[in-house]
Amino acid sequence: MRKFNKFILKLIGITPDCVNIPPEIEKCVLMFAPHTSYIDFVIGAMCINVMGFKATLLIKKEAFFWPLGPILRKCGGMPIDRKHVKKFPVFAADFIKKQDKVAFLIAPEGTRKLNPTWKKGFYFIAMEAGVPIVPGYLDFRTRKGGVLPAFYPTGDYEKDLIELEKNYYGMYGYNRGQFNLEDRKPYAWPEWLKPGDPEYQK
């Protein structure tokens, strides 16, 4: 599956960042953005697989249709009927606590449409489980996907969210215009993008 994903990513021109992988990835909440399409999520999961680890993601059961369903399962997807799961953050935190190693993947936007306010679930899952948050991304501007340094939540959600969002300034997803942070200039320049780089102007 890893070789297949690597081939597909090369075919579509997406480069997975296999260099700076934080050790905390073994047990964490792996937040993912931008999430503007199923394509973002599927390709992002493929990047994670090529990078050498497997994320676990709970996805609404309606997404497991052919041919997407088998791909999602191979990438670590687990179908869930959220209508029958009360207090999902607590359920997810308990799931993480029971695992020796787990990168619990979740999209804070909570929808593929433009969402100006991220859902808080990913943060409270990490707090309840006592694990760090690792920012994962797939940026169609630079056509790169990967993970960034782990972030340890302090309990001050509003303050921590500002710091986490800075990782995604200037990025955009498959459907441009549907990510609420893409119109902000990068706060902290990632290694592949420095001031003066022509990509910054796009």
C-alpha cells in the first residue's frame, strides 16, 4: 500500500515531507487541515502512509462508499455512526487511552465547506487523553503534505488555537476559497518556503 500511495502521489505531483517527523506522532491527536474536499483527506492520508506511519481516523459511515471506502480503510479509516455516539470527544479520548500507539486523525474544520470557526473537539480530545496535538497538512499551494512540530495544549483554548492556526497561514486546499486561513500571509515560514520565494506571491 505504501508503494502504491507513493506512486499515486508522484503521479499527481504531491510531495510528502518525510524529513521532520516528530516522535510524538506515535501517540497524539493528529489534526488535519485544510479540509475542503474528500480529496484533501484521502491524499493527506496517503502522504501520512508514505511517511511511514499509520493514522487512525473515525469517519462518518456514509463516506465508505465504493470505491472510496476500501481506500479509507487501507489508510486507517474506521466507520462510525455519530448519531449513536454520545459525547464524541470523551469516546475518542477513551479510544486513544486504550492504545499503545495511535495517531488519531481529525479535521478541526468539521466540514468541507468554508467554516470560519473550527470545532473544538480535537482540542478537548487531546486534553482528555493527555496527548499532544500534531498539526498535519496538505497544501495545494506548495503541493506538499506532512506534519509539523507537536503542540502541547495548555488548557487555554483561545490562546492555543491562535498558535495552532499560525501553522496553516497561507495554505489552501483542493477547493480554493473554502479554507478560512488561506488569505493570511504565513506567520512562521516553513522550511520549504522563505521570504522572497515566488510561491509566496501566489
